[in-house]
Amino acid sequence: MTGYPGGVYLRLIVVGLVGMLVLAGCGSNEEGPRAPLAESSAELRAQLNDATKSEAADFPATAGRSLQAVADGIGATGPQVGLAGSVFTPGMNRLAFGVIDPESGFLYGKTAVYVADGPNAKAQGPFPAPADLLVTDPAFRSQTAASEEDIFAAIYQARVPFKDTGKKSILVVTKLNGDKLNGQLVAAPAQITVTPTKRDSIPRPGDKPPDINTETLASASGNLKLLDTRQPADDMHAVDFADVIGRKPVALLFATPALCESRVCGPVVDIALQLKATYGDRVTFIHQEVFVDNDPNKGLRPPLRAFNLPTEPWLFVFDQDGRLTTRLEGSFGFNAVERALNSAL
């Protein structure tokens, strides 16, 4: 198979965001890779701010070229892409990911995505992938939170159309900033598989949810340890999903902050908790843990099985009529969650 420049395609280690974040651990105090180029938190904040402003005009036009030719034109390679989602179907998709340099850590800068049916197929794009911040206000940060100095403080996301099913080649391009970089472009390849819509058994926008009950503080006899692995526990366990769906908008979040294999679960719960302070009078927020009694040896809780979830975290937002308006898989930041909430209001 023909590769990207420097053999990048052939030597690509296909890893998900979970695999990349295992370097740091979930809820661990072990030292992991530090944020790149961030000699101070002020510099990291500047990088993050720049990364939120991606536009198509910041990147080379495809001009009818193949994906390989686009990669050849960029030249500089080395980073890896960690995908924050696994479910893709024909149509418009949210493609969320992190970009990491194996030696220096996560890269933050203006970023865009190019896609094609293969390296030698005609490229589509660039599709802007602005960074979505995961950093909450201090009052809403748990022990597994993202902070300004965290190695993982934002997630990139692009809206990418796929016309048909099959394997797709992805090229992520990031414009590095900093005193010595002068807007240098670097490229990172990845692959995804687009599956037929009929094979997607997870509730989709427009669907009614499966008939489920979520555990509450009352049903657990006040034992928060059975309901929540977040430290400290959140307050999104007051209402059973079955008692509120179809009566008012609902944001149902499946996540296990302390037992996930990466650091994406803690931040998304923190974000939900902070947005609950803003939207809580209009939307019911429910946090559902993943494992029975928070014990992985006991298997998945019934609501996850009913939703046919192969991964976590997931956020499902339902409108007042009980129909799904938005679903988000993997890591998602403030902008994505707010858009999801507003889709139901």
C-alpha cells in the first residue's frame, strides 16, 4: 500500500485516544507526558486559545489532489492521532480526536481534517477541527479533572461527511505555534471504518430511548459509593430516567470517572456538572455509571446494555417529547455539550 511521506502510513501505530491517554493513567498521580511547548501555563493557554479558532482558510486547499499528494505537500510528519470515537455511519459525522507527539505530548494548534477513500483517492477537505475545551471552573473540578496545566485540556472535533461505507483514510493537519515554529504544519494519518446505518444499534437522533431505569440515591438507600466513582460524588443521581423522559428535556451521561481506561471520563462528568448549574432548571441531568455496583467484575449496568453501548463515555440528549436530539461519543468539551443541550430546548 502506498504510504504518506516518510513511510508514515506504513509505520502508523493505530491507537485510540484511550490508548494514548493510558500513558497518563486515569485518576492516577503518576507523571505522564507534559503538554508540548508549555514552559508555563500561560503559554499553554495561548496554544489552546489559538487551537479553538481553526478555519478552512488556514490550511492548503485540496485542488483536486489525492490525500497522499496533500500529505506530500505538507511534508512534516511525526504526530499520532488518537480517535475519541468509534461509531461512524454514512452522512455527517462528528470526528473527535487528540494529536500527540510521542516525545513531547499533546499538540495544540489550529487543526483541520482531510478524508478520502484511500491515500491515493481524491481528498476532501480541509474540514476545520477547532479544539473544544475540557477545563471547568475550579468549583466543578473533580480529582480526575482537566486543568489549564493538564496534558489533556481540550479535544479536537470536526464535522466530516462520508458518502458511503468502508475504510476511510484520514489526514489530520495541525499548525504549530510558538516562538520557534512560525506556523509550521505537521500531518498525522489515521483510518476509520464507516459502517451501514442499519448496523448502528445505538439510539440515533429522532429515536425514542429504550425502556430503562437509572439508579437514584433513593434506590441505592443513600449509598453514593454504589452510584458514583467521581471524587467527590456529583449530584446527578436524584431522578430516575423513566420518571422524567417525555416530560422535560433530559441529558443522560454514561461515564465512570474512576474506572475508565483514560482521562476522558472525569472531565466530561465535570463539564456536565458545571452546565447543570446553568441549564438545570430546563434540563434534567442524569449521570449513569457503567459497571454494576461500580465493580468491573460484575459487568455492565442494564441501561448500557439496553443502549447497546460498545464504549464509554456517551451523552444522550432528549427533548421534552422524549426523542433523541443529539448523541456524543467519547471525549467532548463545553461547546459540544452546550450545542447538544440547546438542540433539545
